[in-house]
Amino acid sequence: MEKKEINYQNKIQNKLKMKYVRQLLICESALLALTVPLTILNSKPQPVKIEKNITKEGIFEREIKEDEMEDNHLIVKTKWEKQQDGTYKRQSATYDLSDKTFDEIKQLVDNKETLLAFIIHNESSKKTEYKKVLSDEEIKNNELEIMGYAYIVDENYMSKPERSQSDKAILGGIFCFVLVASGFISCNYDVLKQEKRNEQSKLLKILTDEEIKENKCKLNKCLTLARKKSS
């Protein structure tokens, strides 16, 4: 079988094209890489935040968001009392328990004597609640309400955080910028570098296949030889 003759001029021209393609890919990859750390940091799992509602009926837990975290506190609500106009009202007092542990809060809820001693020696923020009509459930269970709230960060469980609207907007803006910048570079890189490429391409065309072969198709060597020949 006859061996196909190599066209060294085409080979060196292709190498010239690939040089600029590689530069373009490196540039675009660098832009896209900028978004990786931001994406990782933004999606890094966080410890679960839990609200524990402690009542005489039991302890009720729910996972909460960062902006729902509060200081530990105790809420004491009196029975609903019917007024002369037929409406109902009760008093609600909130006590700061930021210096109390979960077990200490539970003891306050479970032990009347401990709770009474605490109420006597501590101030609270008070408010009055009003209702026009009570539900059947509220009438049936119209008793003194004692509710403790403890907020903890559980390191044993990790969850993917919900991004806030501002975080989503910032991350989305960065991705859009990178995509637009990459597209602009892709569309214009060849135009921006066209003059230089054309100049180098013309230089290489003055070389013979034999000269290119002697320089082992090394682009830099061939360009150097071509510049010498043209000067």
C-alpha cells in the first residue's frame, strides 16, 4: 500500500490554530473555576437548628431556620376570663431563660414550686390577649399554660442550608456574569487575535515542507525560522 505523503504546511497551520484554541479553553476554564468555591461554600451542609417546645403534655421538636433562632424563654399564660361584654381575655408573661439549660427549663415546666419561686424573683414582659369567641377546644382546655422554649444547634445532624433570596440572587448573578463573559470570549477571541494569527499564518506559509520537517513541526521553531527568512 502506498504511503500517504504528509503535508507539513497543513500540519503546522493546524498547530497554530490549536495554540489559540488551547488559550481560549484555559481562559474560559479559569472563569468557570471562579464559581466553584462560591458554590461549595454556599451549599456546605450546616448543623441542624432545633426548637424544643416543653409543655406538661410532652416535648415537641421542630427544625428551624437561622432567622428563627431565639434566646431560651418561658411563656406563662393565665386562663381565659369572660368579660362583661362577652369577650375573653388572658395575661401572657414571657421570661428570659437565656442563662438556663434545657434540663433547667424542663424542671420549671414540670415543678410548680420551682416555677412559682422563679416567677416571684424574676421580671417578665407582659401582654394582654383578647378574643371575641373561644373554640370548643379552648373552652374544654381552659387552664394555665406553661411553655418552655429551648433552642439548640445539633452537631450530630447536618442539613443542606436553604439559601436566602439575597444569596440566590448573588450566586445567580455570578453564574450569569461567567456565562456572558465566557460567551463573549468565545465569540470574540478569534476576532481579537485574528490579526496576530493571520500574521503568523502568513509567516509559516513561506516555509517549505522540508524546512518544517527539519524543525520537527515545532511551532515556535518554525515561527523563528520564518521570521528570519522574511527579514
